[in-house]
Amino acid sequence: MIEDKYLTPRQIVAELDKYIIGQKEAKRNVAIALRNRWRRMNVNSEMKSEIVPNNILMIGSTGVGKTEIARRLAKAADAPFTKVEASKFTEVGYVGRDVESMVRDLVEHSVNLVKNQKKEQVQEKAQAIVENILLDALIPPLKTSTTTTTAESGNGDTPLSDNELNERTRKKFREKIRKGELDDRKIEINIKASGGSGIGMVGGGMMDEVSMMNLQEMINGMLPKKNKKRKVTIGEARKILLEEEAGKLIDMDEVKEEAIRKAENAGIIFIDEIDKIASGTKKGEGPDVSREGVQRDLLPIIEGSTVNTKYGVINTDHILFIAAGAFHSAKPSDLIPELQGRFPIRVELENLTKEDFFRILIEPKNALSKQYEALFEAEEVELKFQKEALHEIADMAFQINTEVENIGARRLHTVMSQLLNEFLYDVPDVIGPNAKLVVTKKMVYEKIAGLIKDKDLSRYIL
């Protein structure tokens, strides 16, 4: 069984609603696709291996939330996720990324995901080891000794051995370390030297990317491991050593096996700009040959095949593929029929309205207004937006999109940046701590209206 958070479709949509405004149909479809993966893993018959994922093709203008839906979906499911642009691929024989690299990227992400989960499980044990390392650096333990010393105790003078005194001192310092009282004290620790072997490798001929990586790893494994001494504070040493000791406690072979399994059953690959490889012009022209070649290279990966990675062989049969494109100059039907058939679920995302823009500014957990408030708060300056000002910002962004080029919600970044950059420049030199800034409708109009009136808006467009 995969280790996804077992969210129901309604719970998944509720999670997506925290960050993405609108696009109800797209959210419902991806939620069903995600839940179907859990359902497949809980099928007890031989039908389990026959159930294939319903890959999704999202169609919509830039900035309407296609990428954000896929990214937040992966986070909600705690699943391996990778995003690629289809335009970066080209058919074999031409310069460009190998299509299998997206699967390798997914496995790499899956390994990091599982590794971090395993490290969390051994965190307590690693902390105890680090505590002892720090203690040894401060108060080294003594070898067995029979020497006794007169030391004061609660019942008067009692002879204690050097070892007992040492242990008593270590106990006191252990408490200080736990409370963080010694975090600023500097100590010298041994850590693994960072970086590779320093040996450069030049590939060519029949050597593929995986062979190169495996050969590099083999050479690195044959070289002796080097340690180096560093003088750092105890607070810094704790972080460095905790990462190192947690890494030693986990079984990397187990991590690799689990990561491959997780990528195969729960992995999500988001292929953006798929419309850029659709043949929107007459057949037979040069660019079309290359575009169709990219599609034919992608096809076996999406249909289901095995891919070699440096962590092992992965099967792509049950990876969920979500493709997206604006499809302005091409249509989904311009994709080769075989590839079209591999994306049975098609969702058309709606263009954003003025009301959507306003909601985007205030409702999501990571709303743009909240982000700017946090930036000013870091300088101890209070920033507040009047409701009318936010409506005006939404109206301005919508109008610029209509008159110039529709880049969706990304236009809000342009407008907000133009509106607040002057204040961000003045803080803290001119606008000092404890100041309060209130963004009004009048202020928005004065700073942004000129952009709309100006016929040449190119310098304001992202």
C-alpha cells in the first residue's frame, strides 16, 4: 500500500481551495485521479496491475493555476513530484534533454522525500548521539581511574574518584547543552569534507547519463573518505552533526527500494507547455518533424516502460502524468493520436475575472497581500490594505491583462511590485521601525493609473 495521505476527493479539493481560487472542474478531476491511485493499491484481485491512471490534459491560458494545481496536489498527497517543460525535449539525435530525464528527476525527488522521512524517524536517536559528541568535545571522558578526590556533597565531605567527578561535571554540562545555554560557545568538530572527488568526466559515444553517474559514484566510493576540522558554535555544530548522524542511521538500500516503489505508485509528472510540441503548422515543415519526434519520444514513457536510474530500474506504468498548455496557436487535436489517447481526461480552465483577482489577493494562505505584509513586518513596519484598494488593484491588473497581454494572476505581481517598490526601498532608512503604512484606493490609482494610460507598457510587463 502506498503511503499517501488518504484524503477523499472532497478533502483534496478543500486542500486545493486553500491556495487556488476557482477552477472547480480541474480540481475535481485531479482529486478523483489522486484518490483512484489509493483505490488501485487497495484492489485485492489481479485487476490491480491492470488499472492504469487517468492522465489529465489541462487546457488554459497562462497564469490561471495549471501548475499550482499540480504542485499543490503533490504536496497534499505527500507524493514525489517533478515539473518539466515539453519544449526542452527534442527527438533523439538533436540537441536537447533526454525525455527519460524527467523520470530520473522524479526518482531523485522520491529518494529525498523518503530519506527525510527516515531521518525524522531516527531524529531522537541522532540527537542523543550528537549530544554525546558535543559533550565529549567540551568535557572529554576520563579513562578508568582509581584516584579519589575529596569533594563536597550533601552529607559532608565524601571521597570521589576522578571518574565520578568527571561524570558529575558532564551531567551538569549535558543539562546546559539541552537548555541551549552553551549554544554560542565555540568548539572544534570533525565533519565529512564536502564535495566530490574533484575528478572531471567527459561523456560521449554510447555512454548515457545513468552510466556516467554510476561510474562517478563508483570512483567516489573507491576514494578514501576525508574528514576536516571546523571551529563552530555549539548551535551550528548541533545542526551539522544532526544531519550527518541521522544519515548514518538510515539504511540507504532500504531508502532506494522504498523511493522507487513510491515513485512508481504515487509519482506525479507535470509536463508543461505541451502545446509547444503540437504541430500547429502544415505537415512536412522542419519544426513539425522535431515536434512530432518529441511526442513519439514521450509516448513510451507515458504508455508505460522501464527506465534506468542510478537508484535502480523504475516502471512508469502507474505514474500519473498531468500535461498542460495554453493551446493558443495549436489545438489538442494537433498532438499525435497515440499521445492524445494517453490523456483521456481533458479539463479546460477558465480565464480569471476581476472578482477572482480580488479573491486571489486576500483568500489563499499564501495571498500576495499577506506576503507583502510579512515582508514589511520583518522590518517592524505595519502594512495594511484597505478593501477598496485591493478592489482597485484587481481592476487594474484585469484591465492591463485585457489591453496588453493576458498573463493571468501573474499580472498581480507586476501591479503590486509597482505599487510598493518605492516603500520597500525607503524601509528602514526613511520609513523607520514601528511605522504604519495604509494602502488606499487613491494611492493605488495614483501609482498605477499611468501604466494603463501609457500606450507603451513594455517596461512594466513581466
